[in-house]
Amino acid sequence: MRLLFLTPQLPYPPHKGTTLRNFNLIKGLAARHEIDLLSFVDSLDELRSPTPLNELCRRIDGITVPRRTLALRARDTLLSPWPDMGLRLWSPEFASKLCQWLADEQYDIVQVEGIELARYQFQIQNSKFQIPTILFDNHNCEYVLQQRAFETDARHPRRWLGAAYSFIQWQKLRRFETQVCRAADVVTAVSDADAELLRALVPGLSVSVVPNGIDLSSFKSQVSALKPETPNLKQSLVFTGTMDFRPNVDAALWFTSDILPRILAQEPDVQFYIVGQRPHKRLAPLQNNPAIVITGAVDDVQPYLAQAAVYVVPLRMGGGTRFKILEAAAQRCAMVSTSLGCEGFPVQNGRELVIADTPADFAGAVVALLRDPVRRTRLAESAFALAEEFDWQRIIPKLEALYVER
């Protein structure tokens, strides 16, 4: 088939959730389908350097991300009917390029990757050209993400401004996500939990699950993954993610303020590694704590995962499913997670990981694993078996089946 992918950023390098999903979907489909890629980019220089995408896609083009000032965002929050995510990547230039491609080609499928691009669905439907099947790939149930952010921030007076923002976005996203799902011919979600939330939002909606996956072939053995310059993390706790992403920032702050002190009281030599690009300024004070290391961007998270004593997922807000769970599972990490952190995966407490939702329970679970290497190994092997079920080679056929059924 002839496919057109619309992505919110160029899916290479695949270093975070959206790019990991988009790159691996394209990679898995390219052997049997013809793919064009229209994407947003931070700079047009991204298009000039050859990447594996050039071999996977017939045609690639990009438009620079539109710039919106804080003042404009504040005005739109109060006055615009569109949610922030419906405005963030709206670009007349992108819309014009999309119209041009629709005029030039007869696509079987236009795959819209994420809600930030969903407004372009309405443009496709209103075009004068032959209208292809529109597949909306919903990476997160976004209205629930903002609802959870509001409920978390509302408990803390210092974060009431953020809570107010999330409340407004929650209400706008309920309307917008409803419109977007109704406008698409095919809707996909990343988990059964997200699919149920979308069906609750739009009664009667048909939602198919195409989960996030992992490329197990890219994960080396624990020994080969280590690099000489990587610090010794044998008695350390590790958390990974894009560290200006609000749920990850909240997770790191909650862990360091409410959980880590309880762990250090029993295991004073433990260090906590926060591994990920673009650390938010709210994390800066943590650098004064000798028990905490903020790495910033790293070339590869695998060496950190391979040496971690325990991988922690202290998420209290968010949606979809977390690639961090699959990456840690693929690297055979023993994990402790909140219920929300492992939401959407078929896991059981004490089998693939330990689930804990209060600071005392979370700290207790981590300490118990630090003192029990046999149990850590057992959890790690069960987690790896989970990762095998989510290999991209098993997931791509589920997406292709939807193309045939359209």
C-alpha cells in the first residue's frame, strides 16, 4: 500500500517515546509498503543529514515547528476553543504541503501520529482530492493525562497555577479528542486501558490496540552494553526519560523528596541516577544532594540500565504505556513501579515487577530488592519474558491487519 505518515518530529534518532514508536512502525512497514513521511522538524538541517529513514521512506519532507510565545499560549488558554495540543503544531505551511502531496499522490492510508497533528484530519476530509483512509494513532489518552496532572498538582498550593492550566486543558481536550476520534476512519490506542478510556469518551467508538513495542535485537548483552567510561552503578537506582516532560519531572521530584530519604535511612550508600535529556530547571536543586546524579543527555541508556540494582518508575501522572518499562525489561532490570507507571501492561505485582503507590511502600520495596539479589534476578527474567511479547516483529502485523480491514 501507499502510506503517508504525519509525525510531530522527525522519527530519528529514536531516543524518546514518540520517535521510538514512529521509527519502529515505519521500519516494520517499509519492507512491504511504500511510505512518504511529512514531519515537523526543529531545523531544516535535520533533513539534510542522511539517516535510516532515507532508506525506509520514498519521500521525506519537513516544516519547522511554529514558535508560540508564552504570552500567546496564555491568551489561547483563556480565549481559544482549541486545546494547547491542537494549537502547538498548527502551521499553514504544513497544511499547504499536505494539500500538495494529496494532490500529487493517491494514498491508501494517511496515518496521523498523535493528537498534536489531529487538526489536519479535518483538512484532509475537506479537501477536493480523493480522500484516503485516515488512521489516527492516539499515543496517549490525552484528556485523562491532563485530568491526572490536575489532580496531582491541585494537592500542592505552590503548583496551583499548573493545576489551573491542566483543568482548562482537560475540559478542552475532552471535546477535541471526541471530535478527532469521530473524524478518523480508524482509531488506534497503545493499550487496552487507553482503548477503554476512549470508548468511554466516545460511546460506540471502534478502537484497536497497537501497543508500544521494543526492538530486542538492538539490546546487547549486559556485558557488551557496558562502556569503560560508564560509572559503576551496581548499588544504584535508575530512572530514565525525557526530563523536561512534566510527568517525568513530577516523578523525579516525588521520588527524591518522599521516597529516597526513606531508602537512604536504611541503605546510606545508594545513589539515585536521573538519566535523560533536557533536565528541567525544577530539578536543578537536586544536584546539591550527593546521593543524586543528574546525567543530562547520554548517548545510550543501556549501560545505565544494565548496571542498575533497581529501576524505579515513580510516575503519578501520564497516559498510554511507558517505553521505559519495556527498555528496562529488555535489559533485565528488577523494577519497582507505581500502578500508573506500569498501566497498560499485563503485569502482576511480584511477578514482572513490584508495584507500590505510597512513599513507605515504594521505599520498602526498593530496600527489600536491594537486599535480595535472588529475587531481583527472578523479577528480571520475568520482565524480559514480558519484553519478548512486545517485540515490534509481533506488533507490526496487527497494524497491517487494520489496513486490510479498512
